[in-house]
Amino acid sequence: MVFHNLISSVLSEREPLHNIWFAGDFHTPPPFSYQVNFPRLELVLDGEYVNEMESHDRQLTSIVARTGDAIFIPPNCWNKPDWDTDCSVLSILFGRRQLGLSLVSKRKGEAQFFDIQKHSIQTRSGFAIDNILEALSSLARESHKKPMDELLLQALLQYCNTMLEAPVEQTQNRVKDLYQGICIYIQENFHRQITRDSIAERFSISSNHLSRLFRQQGHMTLADYITWVRIDRAKFMLKKYNFKLSEVSIRCGFKDVNYFCRVFKNKTGRTPTEYRGSV
């Protein structure tokens, strides 16, 4: 298993000089930043990984994470990668139901990633990993993080490897793994113009197979799931930030603000303005 081996290598090669950066949510996230409801961990395996994010004293800054460094992003916090350097980054997303892992590699000056590998397994809830993630999220708000940050990071990585070694038995089939991977992909890319065809192409399956997969495995259709993810994010943005409705719609993947308002009212019973005024 490639991801088990990668995490094992990270654990064996960690040194005191390696930095652990923590993302924040005090400032309004800039366009094209990454922000999801779940904790995320990014590990720099090679090169330099440049990000715009918040410093420990809530200032906007550009950080250069180098080989061996890590970035922990608590739920609803953000980071904005530059992606114009030579680097390889292992990302772990701790979703409600899935643990999603992705390895991406980039060359400076090239528009596309040259190596992408993804994997997902069902996550365990009610276990120690929940408390480790909560501790890291709490530590992000503290000014003095060492040595707790390193100890918690190692505990988190060890637990991830334990789950990869012994995944939850009843979900270990290709159909379930594929469904979980697509859900994570949508959760990470809801702000982009993703479609049934583009998702099917990304996962090398037919569009009809994709629709059938959601009918069989999920509680809603593919289109309804994408809309649910986007509306859930819109609720958060309306509550948290003073974005204009047009910007909320764009950041949530809706091309047209009028269409966004119609869908929002259809799904929630209130217009975005009414929802914002009620919270």
C-alpha cells in the first residue's frame, strides 16, 4: 500500500527541525483558497510548498513549507497553495465518513500536476483519532505549540497507518471505495465547475455508471449530492462572512447568482438574505 509506506517514511524521517504550520480562519479566505468542513493535514514530501495563510498572530503571510514540514488545517480554516514550485505533497482529509488521501506532484512552470494518486477508506468515529484531531484543532489557537504539536502529529500519523493496516471490514469492496473517493473529491472541489461528465472522466468510469453508483450507494442522486455540499458551504459563508451574494454563489460553484438564490430557497425554505438575517 503506497500511502501506508509514505506515512511510515514520514514518521521514520521526522526531525526536530521540521516545522508544523497551523492554518486559521480569522481573515476572509481569498479566492481559490482551500476551505472545507473537515480537518486536513498536508505533508511536504519533497521540494518547497508555498502557501498564503494566517500566522500565529492572525497576520496574512506567505509561508514556505519544505521537505519534512507539515500544515494542519482545522475545520473551516483555509490555506491557499501557490503551486508554482517543484514539490510533492501528501494530503489527508479527515471526513465524517471517509479518510481521504492524495499524493500530488508538481513541477515549476507547468500548469498540470504530473503525478496524482488517491485512496480512501471508511473512517472510524468514536475512537482516539477524534480526540487527536480535536487536540490539534485546539492547539492551533494557542501561541505555544511545541512540543505538543509534534507529539500529536506523530500520534495522528500512527493512527492513520493503523486504519490503513486494518480498514473497517464491511466497506472493503471496490464499489464502496469508489463511491467514498468520489464523495471526497466533490467535497474538495465543490467550488469548481464540476459536472457528471468531468467527475466520470476523473475516475475513469462512464457517466451512466457514476449516476448508477450514487443511486445504489448513497441516499441522494449525484446532482443532489453536489447541490447539498454547495448549499451547506453557502450556509457557512452567509453566517461567517459579509460576502455579496454574487461572491457566495461563485465560491460555492454556482455560475449565476439568481440560480443560486432559487436553489437555496428551494433547499432551505429561505432566501440567502433571509437566512443571513436569521443567524
